[in-house]
Amino acid sequence: MAEQMKESGIQWIGAIPYNWNVERIKHIIQNNDNGIKVGPFGSALTNEVVSSDEGKYKVYGQSNLIRKDFSYGDNYVSEQNYKRLINYEVLPNDIAVSMMGTIGKCSVVPGNIEPGIMDSHLIKIRLSQKMLPRYFEYAYESDMGYSQLLINSKGSIMNGLNSTIVKGLYIPVPEIIEQQAIVDFLDKEYAQIDSIAADLEKQIALLQQYKKSLITETVTKGLDKSVPMKYSGVEWIGEIPNTWDCKKMKYVISEPLQYGANEAGDDYKEDYPRYIRITDITEENSLKDDGKLSLSPDIAKPYLLKDGDLLFARSGATVGKTFYYTSNYGTCAFAGYLIKARFNQDKMNPKFVYYTTLGIGYENWKNTVFTQATIQNIGADKYAQLYITVPSMKEQNEIITYLDTQCKAIDDVIHSKYQQLSTIQQHKKSLIYEYVTGKKRVKEVR
């Protein structure tokens, strides 16, 4: 017999079982000041947050939701400040929702947490007896929940959520016994899906590490393993073939390293040079299609790139990231947080240098540079000191051909793994949506 359904009246929820209801969140939370609470203004915590050595009460933030780990973090407040901010206390079975940054993350606070408060990036919800916290978490983090966030915030949540937006969201409400059955079922399914996903992520990480190791071995030891070796004089490079040189980058470039334009880019125009920023560069050495900018030809002229130019990111989270430019990307100029290296291509194939920057040795060099500075910043003066192995041009070209083939094969496998991971994650979302809206039912409670 077909399940009797009714229209929920809510587009993104659709039909629900006849004996279910749909409620706004404001009707399923506790009817008091603890029902929903926005975290304290940042200024209320700025001077009070200390390390675990000085404070007894933990400060929870959105990183705990993203990681699904409430043991993470080392921000604390003193007992005095904890009592002053007691309204922001986080207790087991509270619902913590991210209101800034990574919008839409939600997590039930576990029972084994350290006593503490939430920071200014979280909203705290305490449910009434109508709903189980774990069921709420599933429903809120489903595509259904995110669709409502976009609509209720008029298509933009760049400025973050607030309690009004959250209280206005609709959520399907089955009987408590069915909520528990859905939670039990999804927990079991999740465990299996997450196990498969974790295995894929591990495989991807191993492939990525193998690729780095292969590149490092090849650009420092060459393809012929029978040749005599000598010490390079550089610890992170080690031994190199006896006929190779090892030189600082400043000795293999054809002109001084150059910082990019500090001008703001304009809306993209086909007949203007494209303006490359760090954020435009992908991990696959390509340029993103979205958010493109241009630079006027007059301003761009001193910063135009030529075939074989190599760009280095000089600061921020992507410091050390590189981009190998060819004319296939069209006419391009580069932004101020990038540094251009132009090589003497009679002696140094720039793609060989690019491959060098993808290896483990380059990572080790970056870490050495960082230990000498208070912030992660690598300027042109430091990049000029980067040591590069210099085989003959014939060997450089042979190594490039070899790595092109090997890395493409590895990348193809990694891409396939990512596709599998994406399929699994989409299945996970669909599974939640189908059960928290009653499109599929747990058989034991039907």
C-alpha cells in the first residue's frame, strides 16, 4: 500500500507523510531566553580569551563545528569572565550553529565537553520536547536547510546569520519515536558512508604524497640511477648526479625578480589583459573561470607575462604557491602579491623549475624560511636564494617529458577518486533529505 502523503506547502520540503507536521524553528525551541542565543559581541571576548594555562573554561567556535570535534581549540576564559558571560554557556545537547564564515554548519554539543562558552561566530539553540537534537542536526545540515538559508537571507548570507533568520526556517516534525528511528538509521548509514569516504581520502593523500616524492626524486637524482653522485652542498637536496650543478635561482634568471601590479582589477574585458591574482590559481596549474578581472593595457604593460614565466605567491595562506604561465592562457598581467621569475631559457627550462616547486624539497625549504620570520612571507630576496638543481638542457627536457607522463597518470587516478568521493557525499546528502522529509520511511515505525 502506497504511503499517504500531503503537501507541506514549503517548496524545498515538498510532500511529507500525512501524520507529520512542518514547523518553524521558533516553535520547536524552548520558550525562554535559552531557546536561541547569539554569541557575545567580539569585543566582549577580545581581551578575555587566554590560553589553557591561564583559563579554566573553554571558548567554542565554528572550527569545532567544521571538525565535528569539541575537544579542538585552546582558547579559554577565567572563572570570573565565565560567570560574567554565563548566558553564553554551552551545555551537552545544545545545538551550535555557525553564523559567520562557513554558514550552515550545525552540531549537537556532546556530553563529554569541557565547561565553556561560545564565541561571537556561533548561535546556540535549545530544543523543546518536540524534537531530538540529533534529528535537528540532520535536518538543518541537509540541502533543504541550506536552501532556506539562501532564501530567508534574500540570496546572500555574506554578512552572516542572525537569530531571526534561523528561527524562521521550516523543519519537518515527525513523532519523537520516528525521529529516533530516523536518527538511528542515518547514524548507521553514515558510519558506512564515512568509512568509505575516509578510505578514499586516505588513498588520495597517499597518491598526492607519492607524486611529490616522485617529483623530488626525479629533479634531484635524475632518470639514470647508475651515474656517479656528489653532495649538492644543500641539505634538503642532498646528493645529485656528478655532472649536475646546483645554483641559487638568482643565477638562472634573465632579469631581476619582479613584484606584480598593486592596482585594483576591473571587470573582465576580452580585449584587455587578464589580471592574475593568487586566488585565481588552481592546484592544477590553471586559472579559474569565475571572478575574472582585467587590467587596462597601459597599467598592465610592465607586468605582462611571457611564455615560461613562473609566478610565486609571496604571503598569506597560499605563500609559496607557484604558477607556470604559457601563452595558452591569453595575455595576462600579475597582481602585487605575486612575484615573477623569468629564466634564461638557453640554460634553464622554466618548467623544470616549476616541477621543482611541486616537490617535498621545496616544501622543506619553505619551512626553513618560515622559521626565520614572524609571519609567513617570502619576498623576492628570499626566492632569489632558492637552490635549484641544474642538469644539462637535454636532461631537463627528458625529465620534463617523463614527469608530464607520470604526473598525468597519477592525476587521472586522483581525479577519479575525487569523483567517487563527490558521488558518495552527494548520496549522503540525498539520503538525509529523503528521510528527514519522509520521502523514505524507516520500516520499523511505519
